[in-house]
Amino acid sequence: MDKDNQFIIERENNKYEVVIGLEVHAQVTSQSKLFSSSSTKFGSEPNTQVSLVDAAFPGMLPVINEFCVKQAIKTGIGLKAQINKKSVFDRKNYFYADLPQGYQISQYKYPIVGEGKVILDMPYGPKEVGIERLHLEQDAGKSIHDIDPNNTFVDLNRSGVALMEIVSKPDLRSPDEVNAYIKKLRSIMRYLGTCDGNMQEGSLRADVNVSVRKLGSKDFGTRCEIKNVNSIKFMQQAIVYEANRQIDLVEDGKEIDQETRLFDTKKNETRSMRSKEDAHDYRYFPDPDLLPLEVSDDYINQLKNEIPELPDEKKKRFIEKFELSSYEANILVSDIETSKYFEEVIKNSDVKLATNWITGELFAVLNEKNLEISESPVSSNNLSKLINLIKDGTISGKIAKTIFEEMINGDQDPQKIVEEKGLKQESDPKALEELIDKVIMNNTDKVEEYKSGKDKLFGFFVGQAMKESKGKGNPQLINKILKNKLNG
């Protein structure tokens, strides 16, 4: 990044800007496929979720899944996009072994969702990324090359699964912005319940379009498309490699071929797959088996009323209502399950302490154990109880961390842990005064040094008092009593 927050690649005499656009393929959350009643359950035995429609048996006609249409419209509303009241399904013609029909049912000229936008929260301020369109299409099957050295196997379980292809405008300028864009898109769809965003299961993947141009130029360079990248990390690595590859060609005075490339995750490089087709190469034409899709204003408005509070709106509320920083609110709204957990915790406990404990200790445990917050070993109810024990002075923050370590091994009630292990904080002024008198008596030389101007010794006395109380002394009270004793 340079001082203007751009991802700039420098050569000896030139600076280059990277221009990126994404075509995200998001699997629609639905129990059945786009044009058949076959199950979409992940992880089933190969070819066990395939109807005659999915296998393209002659005479089998597709029937649109209304729920998938509803999910696509809700996603469009979540992206602040234009919902098109009339859209058309087309046949995108190409041959591949795992595409039994010999064409893919998709949408070309008339998609279900038009232009929209996504706002990214970047360190250098908000960044608006335009959405070009969202269209519905069916997924292909899966070719498996690593079972037999001489044969390719085909699994049609994914054939016909509903996808939303979300096409961004070429507004992204760095791997970091791509990271933020994918996470924001995934967060919005999870809030809506329209895609689970599970990249490990193939529910979310992207084609990455990359081009380069000299810094300051308004003209776009020749773009290359990197197909089917299935993790954010690989997207970022592919962009860096591809941008540098293109710049090397330009610097050597060579042409950049418009082509489709694949990213080799082992070699960390892209390689040519095929020359980039234009739309006419696919011979798109309206699917004669499917009528144009028409939705009414009333239907769109009905779905608008079903839209939940989305990340941007929730962030604004958290900042205004709970006085959180923009950074804290961003973390807490980034995932719908995190925001739910947070709101459950603060129903009966302190907001600031809850924020610190969730984003600190709890997140550390989840990261260490590679768990989602929905799998948290500490329930929101018990974390709320722990926070209240700190707030009312029953335990100190230090003791709370010890108790938390016990809680993660079985979601135990913190109150019971305090009682069983005798961890209640000592907040009786008389008891604390007695042990502080003892510390002072045992360290008369240090007292003289402190009174002669060595103020830093105050921390020594606090430490000794805490040690004398076996870590149970109320730190605030100990500090107060010590100051009165030493400065009196």
C-alpha cells in the first residue's frame, strides 16, 4: 500500500495499479435444487442425489424452485440492488463431461437482480464496491481425477444445485479489499440466510478477474480470469502472482492475452487454461422449457419486510446505543452468530466488559480450538454470569481469567466454581488493612525508600499485598488503603 492506500506494484521506472473484479458463485441455501426436487445435502455418496432432470434424461423438463427465486431476490435487496420484475433463463452452451445436458441453464441479458453496492470498512475509510448483477444458474457436476490413474469419474450430486452468481464492478484495487469484500458479501448472505458461505464445502467460490495499468491511467488493461478459487487466502495469492506476471509482460513490451487461467496452490502461480471466450462463444439463447420469470411489486415489497437487520444497520445501532467504537462494532457484527451471542450476553451484564471478554478471551479460545462461536464451549448465559461477578466485585479480573479456564472445559457455572474453589474476592476493608499493615511492617526499608521519593516502589507494595491475600484481594481497595498508609 502506498500513502494513498492503493496497492501499487513498482518497477524500475513505472508504478502499476491492479484492477480487480469478482464473479462470486454462492450456493443458494435450499433443501432442493433449482429445477428438480433432488436433495442438496453435502457429503452424500456420489450420484445418490440425482433426478432424471439432473442427469438430463431425454424429455425431462425443468421446473423452477420458487424458494430459490425468493432467496435470490432477498440477496438482491440485501445488496441494495435493483430487483428486475422480469428475467429470463438462458441456455449457456458448452461441452464438458460433468455437464450432462451439454448446456448450463443460466441468465444472460435479463438477470433477476441488477446493479447494487457493498460498503467495505477499510482501515483508510469506507470503500464502495459496485455490484453489476446477480443471476441464478444451475451448478455442474464434479469430475474426479484422483481415484483412478486412467479414468475420470463423474459425480452429479451437485448437478442442478442453485447458484447465485454475483458479479462485481472492477472497483477492487488490492488483495486486502478482496478479502474485505468476500467477507462482507458472505456476512450479508448469512444474515439473510440465503447462503451459508462455507468455502470448504464449495458453497462459495469465485472467479477473479485481474488486469493492470500504469498508475494514473484511466484505461483498463487486458484482463485475465482466474477460475474457481475456493479460499480468500488463495484469491489474494493468485492476485499478487497474476498482477506481477502481467506487469512483467508489459515491461518486456509483450502483449497480455485475454485468457482463463487456473491457480496452482502448490506452486503458488497461475497457469493458462484456455483463451477467454466471449458471450457469443457460448451461443446463449432463451431456454424454451422455461417461461420468463415475472415478479410483482407486492411480492418484492413483501420480501423487503422479511429482511432482518443487516451488518451495516446493526453496526450503526451498536455504536449509537452501546457506545462501541467502529472497530469493536465491526468485529461484533461481522458474523450473525457473533452478534447474536453478544446481544444475549449483554441482556443482563455490562456492555463494555462483555465486548472485551468476547473479542479477547473468548475469541482467543475459539481460534485456538478452531471453533465457530455457535460451537463456543462457554454459553452466553454463563459468560454473562462471569461478567456480573467481576462487575459486583465478587471476583477480580485476574481471578476471572482463572475461572474462565475452568469454564471452557464444560461450560460450568462460574458462581459454582467460585464457591467450590473459594475464589471469592476479599473486599472487607478491615481484613485488607490488616494484611497491608503486615506488608508494611515486613518491608520498613522499602517504606523509607518510597517516602524518600522512589514512587515506583508503590507497585512492589501492591504486589506484596496481593501475594499476602493469595490473589483474592480487591485491587482497587488495596490501592486505596496503601496510598492512605504510605502517604499518610
